[in-house]
Amino acid sequence: MVCMAFTACKENDIMLFDLEETGVYFQGYWNSNNAVGGMWRYNTSSYYTTSRFSFSRVPIEVTDTMLFATVRTMGKVKNYPRTVKILVDQDSTTAVNGVHYSIDLSSVVIPPGESETHVRVRFNRTTNLRRDTVRLELKLEESEHFKIFMTEQKGSSVYSSTGGTISADRFRFYVSDIYSQPMGWRSGEWGAWSPEKQLFVQEVLGWEPERFDVALSGSAAVIALRLRAELQRLADAGTPMREINGDFMQLGNAYLVDYSAYD
């Protein structure tokens, strides 16, 4: 028998299991060095079973991203491949397979001689992510090779840590493309902020989201003229730019686009 203290906060909380049996659990981790007085002291790991990602912090050209959930094993390492059984918990999932994400759960295998693997999920940048955060919840199931010994674990490798626990048999992804008004947004020249307008500005100017954090007071008017020229070109071509509610995209009062042809 072997002692494991995944959720222990005191000595009598220790869990026991037989080394001849093998278990499986989710556990992503970050390693860090701890030092006292400038001298190295010990390594610690912080664990997680939740992953959050927002497309709003990457260039608009990015249409998808690959996220990972780490699966680790308990017990002896084997010299043959072992399949891990994972299901999507439909009751707790709002993401739609084939729309928001794609995943191949039939290929999750612990390779020979290894004690962990990664579940890969590709998330797509869909338009509804600008308003809603979707959730994908994966759940481990017992299988031919693995048992589920625990549903919770500590969030740190430090035994004396008093922090809360995290899930062990479930991994949750939260994905969005939700924007918030940047501090550098110039409403006087560019009009009221909206996610659609910010994306339009980024596309016209070739900006990444972080560019709005730079002081723009001296160039806001020049930018507004450039935006108006592009909006007017689209309107004159019969393809006016619209907000999500259907209104024509407009700028500040001194830089209004002429949409009179649509009256």
C-alpha cells in the first residue's frame, strides 16, 4: 500500500491505494523555485484543472487555438500503451462540438513507459464568443486500465498548504472572445466603443489589441479620417459596415460617415 495526500489538510486525511492498481486524474501544473535571502530553497508546483482563454487578446487573424488538459497516472508505469476513457459532460457543457470545438477522445493514450499525456482540444473563434463564454467540461471514467481514486486534489505540492481543493476527475475549459473598452479608446473622434468597431479599427490599421493601451491623443484625429474614408468606401460600394444590432457603424460628430443613400 502507498500513501497519497492529494486532498489532505492533516495527517488523518491521507488516502491509501494498492500499487498494483493504477489510477488516473487531471492535473495541469506550473513549477516554481522558492528562495529565501536570495538562496535557492525548494521547488513547488501549483496545480490546475481549469483553463481560461480569450481570443480578444490575440490578433484578429487567429481563427482557432489548441488548448490542453494534462492527464496523469497513479501506480506503476507500464511498458504498453494504456487508453484513457474520457467523456464530455453534456449537462455541464455549453460549447457545441463541431462549432466551438473539436476533439478526438478515442486517441487519448498513456504511451509505454510514460505516466502522463495531454488531451488536445481545438477551439474555434466564432462570432457568438464576442458576447458569451462557452464551457467544455471533460470527465474521466474508469476503464480497463485505470480506476478513479479521487474526485478532488490539493492545488499545490506543498503538504502544509491550507488552500482549497480542485477537481481531479474533471477538467473545464472556458473560452470567449469578449472585448472590453480599452483605456486608450477615443470616443470623441471614433464614436461610441463596440467590439465590432474595435475589430474594424484593428483590421484597418493592422493593430493588435495591446496597441490601444498606448496614448493616442495626438493621432486620434488622423486615425478617425482614415476610418471614415474606409467606412465611406464600404458604404458607397453597397456593403456598409454595421454594428451587431444592425445600425450603421458611425464615428464621432466631426467624422460622420454619409449613409444617406440608404434612407
